[in-house]
Amino acid sequence: MIRDSKRHEVVDGGADETATQRRERFKRERVEARPVGDLRGEFMEVPKDQLLIDPKYQRAPKATHFKRIARDFQWPLFGALTVSRRLRKELFAIDGQQRKLAADLIPSITTLPCMVFDLSAASEEAIFFAGIQNNRVGLLPNDNYRALIAAGDPVALIVARLFHETGYHADKSASAGQSWSVTCLSRILSEVLRDTTLEGGIWHLIAAVCDGASPGTRFVAGMCHLQRKLVANGETLCSPRIRSRLIQIGYRPIVESMAKADDFLSGYKPSVWGEGIRTALNKGCSKNFVGNFD
């Protein structure tokens, strides 16, 4: 189907149209739909109560998101909003809805930095809204970790020390013969942020059990959960008896046990993975290595 931009009619592309022709036609149609002219925009300080949100193309606001921005408000992180001056009248935020809503919660902020573009309709704004979102590249865990290290973040520096002590690093592209890679950085960072469980010997135990394999998120989370349960009962996974047992079992059988726990207990969470590890520890033993604490 072809849209005639002048008549706004839709016509059939024809039964003989190939897949390539179809893709090229839609590509041309999208280009033709873009506004033309000088769209460089201008920088303005806009009163926040004059900024509107058009729900026809905007995503639903997330209160947890904009409240978090408001709690830790910083201008360098806020940046400038992308705004449409629709028909040179009303001002609509194209990109920056969550930031605008965060600023609404802060009485001391009255104006917001904006790049303002003269557009004629919500349909044009929607084109740029989609383009901005599609062009945006999310920060991968490895990239976030490198940035935190460069910033001297205390949590990231603890993780870096643990990696160094056990021969791991955060480069997922590590080849054979190089340092082992870690694929669950976000979990490791969050566990170190929470408490000293990983620092207290659990990370070194995880490295010993994995024996060169990259520990998965479930294994790290399950080990931390089980260790916290044991410590609360005066025990530890790092005791010589339990440590030796875990290393003897090996990483793969433990992962299989966690997968079975996932299926049986129907809960994708650390307590389930910890139960899978506990089951692996006790399997085939006349006396349990670890009791049931849940």
C-alpha cells in the first residue's frame, strides 16, 4: 500500500511487488513523511508549567522512574528536553517526559532547558519521538562498570579487587588463555552494594567452584542468598567441609540443580536458586550438609 503525501490516499503496491521493493517503498514513504525546512531549533529556558505531554505517542509515565530522578536530581544528568512548538503555539515535550515530571516534584525548579523545534502536528512529533528512541543505545553492564571504575565508584572498585584476586575481568570477549570473563556484572554490583557477603569469601568460593567458567547470575544470587541464611544460623558456605563439597560437585551439576528448583518451585528468585544449591550439596548424603532454613 502506498500513501500519496499530497492527497493522503492509500493505494495498493501491487501483487507483483517484491519484498525488496516493498521495504524500499516504505522507506521512501517514511522519509517523505518527515517535516522539511530548517529544523535546527533553538535553545530556550521554558517554564515547566507550560510544557505539555501528548499521550497519543508518549509512553505511559513511570512514577518510580521520575521519582528516582527527583530524589537524586542533578543538572548534568538532566540535560535538555526536546520540545515541539506546535504551530508556533503550544509546547510539547517530545523527549524528556520523565525528567519533566521529576522537575514538577521540585518546587525550586521553575524553568527547564529545552531545544525547541517548530513542528506542525502531533504526527511530526511522533516521528521524532520514535527516531530518538530508536537511535538511543542503552548502556551495557560492561560499559557501565568501566564508567564506574573511571569515576572511582567504591562499589565498582571492590568488584575490581575481587576480580583481580581471582583472575576474572568484565570483558565478555575474552579469548582462551586470557583472564576469565564475567557475564553477570549487574548482579555482582548489586550484591556488593547490599552487603559484604561476596567480599567475605563467597566470591572466592564462587571462583573456585566455577574453575574457569563464567558464573551465571542465578549462581551468584543463589550463593549469596544461601550464605546469608547460613550466617544467620551460625554457619557459612566457606567452612572447609562445605567448601570442599561444593568444589567436588562442580559448577555444572549445581546449575542443573538450580534449573530443577526453578521448574519445581516455580519462582525465578534467589531463594529458589539457593534451594537448588542446597539440594545439590545434600544429594546422595546420609546427613545433610546444609539444613532447610526457609
